[in-house]
Amino acid sequence: MLNPKVAAVYLTLAPQFPVPERPVRAPMIVLVTAHALFIVRWLGAWVAVSSAGARLLRTDRARRVINRVGGAILVALDLRSAASLT
């Protein structure tokens, strides 16, 4: 509700779904419920993926690899800087 994009979607898409002869409340409740369920599943998937990634990055082997790759990048950038001074 605080995101203006969500409000724009509801203001532009919602008027297309209800039928003028029928009540509006039920289709809107269905639309909002479907949207909430999709968001819960989407965010749940992101939580699962990010927690698995966090567990992977906490291992000693991953830390060693990250440190070595980061060190190699820093050395390469240092050599590049030194070469550009000459």
C-alpha cells in the first residue's frame, strides 16, 4: 500500500475486472488476495535463496576463495595503476 507502483497498478488494472451489473467488492477481494499470495510466495523464494547463499558464504572454503579472488583483483588493479604512471 505504501508503494506508489502498487497503487498505480490497482488504479489502472482494477477497473477492468468488475462487471458493472455485479457487486465490486468480491472481485476486488479476489484480486487483492491473489496479489498478496503471489507476493508472499515471491518473497518466500527470495528468503530461501538468500539464506542458502548466506550459509554457503559462511563456510571457511568460501571465505578463502573470496579473499584470494579479492586479493588478486586488488593486485591486478595496483599493477594497472603502476603501469599507467609510466
